[in-house]
Amino acid sequence: MSANQSPLLRNQLLAALHAAESDRLSPHLELLTMGQGDVLYESGGKLRYLFFPTTAIFSIQHELKDGGVSEIASVGNEGVLGLSLFMGGHTTQNRAIVHSAGYAYRLRASLLLEEFHRKGPLFDLLLRYTESLMIQMSQAAVCNSHHSTVQRLCRWLLQTLDHSHTSELIVTQEALGSILGVRREGITEAAGRLQTSGLISCRRGHIRVLDRMGLEKQVCECYEVVKRETKRLMAKNTTFDDAFDPMWPKRNGKQNRRKGSADRRIRDVEHEDSVVADETQSVDLLAAVTV
């Protein structure tokens, strides 16, 4: 990985590892390219790996019997996918896909579970991240029940920007309908209002944020609640160097760089430019789902 790319390839949980934890886990991390729409877990599947996004963004979804899908949480470079492993389960009741293409580290579940059971600093860190994810899920349920589509769209855009390294987001109307639990027409109307106000620019399958401060004035209180609580919970042990390359932490001014598994080569991330015109049914968000 070239030097000019390394600042983007970071994950806050990996960056917060103590030296001994990092030394044990780092040799087993595999840096993979994640394509938009890639399925990481299916409901009922066994948790063989955990994923630490760096530039990718993951969507945790629940699928209803009638085929309806609703996003219950998202995971970006602040966290990890596969927390049900630490809650006593080795399977998941949810589906996880790559919402935004990018990079992520993969680690065998057995290795992280072994480290978790040491009850060292990582134990506390993962428990606090679990609580922050639960807050995100519960606040989303409240938001989807009480706030307007425009406010909810602003919340989603701002949360996604917090996880992203670009102001242009790749998303279809069908995907936004599933995420926010509204019909396609509602998404079209809400996005049109924000575009007319000069806050965003929309084209086929793309949304570019033009005025973040303007979105923050339109958004409901839910965005700030989640952001504040996540910052509070993750404040301890989450200071990291801006020049940090998350592949391998620096030790005494030296940097140890290793390569991940060769079974998947790092390739350039290409975003799909497409639009899906099909309507999606409104679905209820499940407030109590195991992540």
C-alpha cells in the first residue's frame, strides 16, 4: 500500500489496541477489498470472521418473511462487524452487506474471541463499542417513528459522512427506502427538497453533500445523540496518531509492515453507477435484534 493511501486505511478499534494485543493480532489481520453489495453474513450463518472496516461501510439488516429488508445499524471505521460472537452466540440473526465499497481487515473469530477472554484492555473496549452500537439501533428506531423523512435522510447522510472519506455517496433510491423504511416516492421528495435548498446534489445512484452545516441545521436530535454518546463511550483508549498506518502500529519509532493473505489481492475500488427504480415497501425496524 502506497504511503499516500495509508492515512485512509485505518480502523479506530485497531488503532486503540495496546501494544501486547496488537502484537498478538496484527500478524493475522488480512486487508481485503470490499465491493458494494458484497454479502458478509447471512441470517443464521456461523461467525467465522470479524471485519474491521477502514474505508468501507457495512450495513446490518434484518429481512422479514415477506422479503422486506430494513437496516438496523451501520458500521464504519469506528467499529467492528460480528459483535454477537462476544454475546455468547456463534451465529447471527441478521444479514450484513457492504454498503459503501472500500477496504476492511478480516480476522478469524476464534483469535479475537481468545483475546477477548483474556479480559485485557480489548475486553473493555469491545463492551463499550457494543453499547454504542445498541444506542445507534435504539435511536434509529425512535427516529423512524417520530421524525420526518427529510430529517431522517439528513441523519443518514451525516452518519455516513462520518464514516466516509468522500462527500459523494453511492446509494440507490431502493437502498435508501430500505434504510429509512419509506417508499421510493418519499425518498425522491425528501432528496429533492434538500437539493432545491442547495444542500446536496443528486444524480443516478449518487448523492454529493454540498453543505454539511446546512444538513446539521435540518437534522433531528437523533444524530447528535448518537454522535455524542459514541464519542463519550469510545473516548478512553481511542487516541491515535494521524499518521498511523493501521496495518501495523509503530513501535519505538519503527513500523512493522506485513502483508495479508494472498488469496485476495488488493484492487482498485470501483463504485457502481446505477439507479434502481423499483419501489420498496415500508418495513418496521426491529428494536431488539442480536447484532
